[in-house]
Amino acid sequence: MKTFSGNITRATKGNNHILDITQELQRLVEDSGVRTGQLVAMVIGSTAGLTTLEFEPGLVNHDIAAAMERIAPENGHYVHEGTWGDDNGHGHVRAALMGASLAMPIVEGRLPLGTWQQAVLVDFDTRPRQRQIVVTVVGD
């Protein structure tokens, strides 16, 4: 069984910025030489998340942000902000709800995503960030 580790670093704009990381993940699978196994990715930081979605303008530029605004409003009351004197309490809640990690099977050396399905990084912080995603690939 092989184990392979890699990293993806991406600059984000914050405020629900969504970036397609599918090609970087697939490249790490190819670099690993694993044909059958699993990829696990985790974004470092508590105001960003990983998920899959259809990376199209409606979802990317409006729908995800609108849904998150209903669930954890930017102008809501967050004890976190009073504790730390910052403005990103909603970002922490949104990231916790989405989750910081993503596990995907590897089948015949590929991530078996649907035609319109991509792996994405979502940054919920209130400012631009340099995000690091740690990736581990395990398999044969």
C-alpha cells in the first residue's frame, strides 16, 4: 500500500470566495501513482471549508452565499466576535457547518466526480487569505 502527501496553496478573497481545486487534487492522485484508494484533503484554518458542487456562476456567485447568509448571517450576534474583537464569527460558524475536510475514492487513478461536480475550497473569512490544503492519498 502506498501513502502520498501533498499540499495545495491558493490565495482567496474571503467573503464566500469559492475556488475549484479539482485539477490540483487530480494531479496529486496522478503524482501518487495510486490506482485504487482514497484521497483525504483538509483545509488549514477555521474559517474555510471543502465540499463538492457544480462550479457554475449561479452557485459560485450567489446561491451558496445566499444560503449561508440565511443560516449564519454576517450581521448576526456572535460571542466569538466579542471575545476576540474581530468580525468573522459568521465565518467560523459557516466553516464548521460545511466542514474542513473532504474524502474521495480513487478509481482507476481518477477521482470519480460527476460531469458537473467539482471539488471546491470555500473561504468564509472577511478578508483575503492564503489557504493551505493538506492532502493524503492512500492505496494501491
